[in-house]
Amino acid sequence: MRPIITTLLLLTCLITSAQQTEIDPDLLEIKQRLDSIKSFTADLSLDVDINFINMPKKTGTLIYKKGSPAQIKTDDFMLVPKRGLDFSLEQLFEHPVITVHRETRMQDGDSLKVINVIPTSDKSNFSIAELTLNITKKRIAESKISTLRDGSYTIFFSFPDRTSILPKQIIIQFEVERIKIPLSFLGKDVEIDRKLKRSEDIKKGSIILDITNYRDLL
Amino acid sequence: MIALLKMESFRLMRQSRTYFALAGVLLIEVVVLLSAYYQGNEVIDIVLSQLQESFYFKGTLVNGNLISYLILNSMWFHLPLILMIVVSGLLTSEYKDRTLLTAMMQPVSKVQYLLSKYVVGILFSLIIVLLLLLTSLGLSYAIFGKGDLVVLMGGLNFYEQPEALSRIVMAFIAGAFSMIFYSVTSLTLAVIFKDVTKTWIVSVLFIVISSLLMKIDFGSEILNNLFYFKLNQSWQLFFYPEIPWENIMLKTGLIVMYTILMGAVGLLIFKKKDIG
């Protein structure tokens, strides 16, 4: 009897002390840093890196206000990514989530912690997210999010210095389905490499956002 | 020769068909502009709907540059037809009115006489293309404004305003060489057939057959680049991201040679032919 009770207690301790917690404290700390930013304005340069789209670099103004989606103002035509502009991680924490610690590693002298963010509510619009937290510099290095309806995407953050929480560059990687364009569209007698066209149904693409001149920071 | 050129220019300006042709070009342009607007909206919607999963769109692609580009696409069948009718009329009307006999009684060289018609026909073609360029850009920008041009050429290519405008202008210039070829050909056909109706019918057939032959792949790059009907799409090459200048120069050079050849054939036949 005694060994059984001991085993049960040990198992309970193991389960409760396991890497699974409600919200990882490092993530909460980083989120608090991000939440402290109420608003800002910055200059934005957007580059589309998808191999069937040839678009020059576009510039505009990025306007962020907490509680609202980030806005981009521009005089040009611009393909604005739907993902990657959630600076405060509001979309991840919109519904209840739990986090699971996957690993911790060192990279370039910084301690990186990889955690999974898993929603516990059916209302959430993503199935799982993997965040790479830079524990040394208290900011997010990378995030991979699998949404329920909009596919998966990976975001890489680069920062201007050791302490800044606002990135200087965001690279958003995602999959783009082959565009089905009418062959008579805007290219009379265009020669089409049909084999190549068929083989490239799903393409990977990137959007590179360079953000500079942060101002009106509250 | 200068006197002949002045006389032919005067004759062209006096022809009512010249003004009908100008009005026709403008009318076709307005119709094409309207249909291009609706076609442009429809096609842009189809293209962008597939990117909507990943992107929002700021700005609009249905602008003056896109409309001008769609006008470019549409005009290269209608414009040669109008030019061939007007330019061939420079000679067929003289056969019909028998003024050619009177002219040949004057101390004027047959070659110079016909050459002046070729020159005036070429100038008229250039004026029409210039008119089309100015009106299409003017109307398109006035109604739809400026913006990025999107073109499917080896991928989805976006060109910003200054670059889009320069590419469209260069495309018009390249297209002008093709129009000159058709004008010269129409005069040569007029030399051969003399009759107005026959010349018009053969001119239309020439355009239609050329359009059909253009789509045939001869299986050889040399043959595909050599025949004149393969050379009339060089204007499209200006919308590749990297403009293939060598290819454009080659095609333009060849179309100029074909034009000279057509003119030479016409002059030779006219010189040897008994006008009576």
C-alpha cells in the first residue's frame, strides 16, 4: 500500500512540476515590455520576396496604437501582410492559452528559450505557436504560428541594439499558392513554361519589413 | 521631290476618309478604354483574390497605366486596318479618278511619284501612333489617375509610375515600326491590285492571316524570329523585368528590312507597269 501511495504522490509531483505551466514567466515578462508601448509611428520599407512576384521596394508610414491593428499609410500600391504586425502579441493572448517549454539553448552569447503556446479555447484562430524568446535581451527572436484558416507563417525579428524591444526588421515567411491567372491577361502571346508552372503549385514567400525612425513613442 | 511630298500631304488632308480614320481611331480607343476598365477590374480582382489570403491591398492597380497598357494590347489589330485603308487610298483613289494618268504626263519620275506616297504614308502612320499615345495616356491618366502598372510577363511584375510610363512610351515606339510596315504594305498592295475594294479586302486578309500565323510555332528559333508576322509583338518585350534590348533591336531591324523590301517591290512593279 505504502509504495503505491508514494508512487502516486511522486507521479503527481512530476506532473505538476513538469515543464508545462499556465504561461511561461519569461514570455509574460516580454509581453509586459511590449504592453508598455501604447503607440508609435515609424518609417516602413516593404520588400516582397516571392519568386513569381517582381515588385519594387515600397515605402510608407507605420502607425501603431495599442488595441488596434497596426496601420500602414502610403501613396503607393502595397501588398500589406496580414500577419507579422502584431507587435504586442495581442492576437496570441486574445483567448486563454497555456505554454509548454520545449528547450533552452545558447546562441551568439544569448540564452534562447523555445516554448509552445497552445490555445485552450475553441475561439482561438490559431492551433499552435512556437515562440523563440531571447531571455538575455528580454524580447522575441522568432515566432512560428499555425493558424486555423490562413496557413502557417514564421516571423523573424531583428533589433537595432541590445536593449530595444521594437524591431528594425521583420521577415515574415509563408506559403503562397500558385496564382491562377487567365492566360489572356495582359500578356498577349506570352510563352508559358507549362511543366514549370505545374510543378510550382505552392511557393514559399517572404515579406521583409524594414522599420526605422521610430517616433511619437508612448 | 519636296513638291511631290507637299502635294501628297495636301491630298491626304483633303481626303474625307483621313478624318473618318482619325475619328475611328479615337472612337475605338474610347470603346477599348471603357472595356479595358471593366476587364481590368475583373482580372485584377481574379489575380488579387488569390493573394488576399496573405495580404491586404493598399492603393489600386486599375489606373491610367493599366488602362493604357490594355489599350496597347487591343490596338494592334484595329490600327493597322485603319492605316491600310487610308494609306492605300493615296494610290487607289488616283486609279479610280484616273488622275494618275494626268500625273504621269507631267515631267515626274514614276519612282519619285510613288516614293512620295510611301513617305507621306509613313508620316501619317507616325502621326496616328503619336495621336494614339497622347490620347490614351491623356484620357487614361485624366480618368483613372497614375499608379503602379501590373503586367504578367514571366511572373507578376509591378512597375512604378515613371518606369511604367517610359515602358509604355517605348512600346508605342516599337509598335510604330509595325504600323509603318503595314502602311507600306498597303501601298504595295494598291500598286498590285489598283482597285479600292480589292485592295481593302486583300489588306484585311493580310492582317488576319498575319495574326493567325503569329501564333504558330515553327519549331525553330531562327524561323520563329525571321518571319515578319513574328516581329510585330516586339512592343511586349518592354514589359519584361529585364528589357531584352538585343532581341528588340533584332526584331526592329528585321521589320525595317521587311518594310524596305515591301517598298522596293512596290516601286519596282510600279516602275515597270504600264499606267494606262
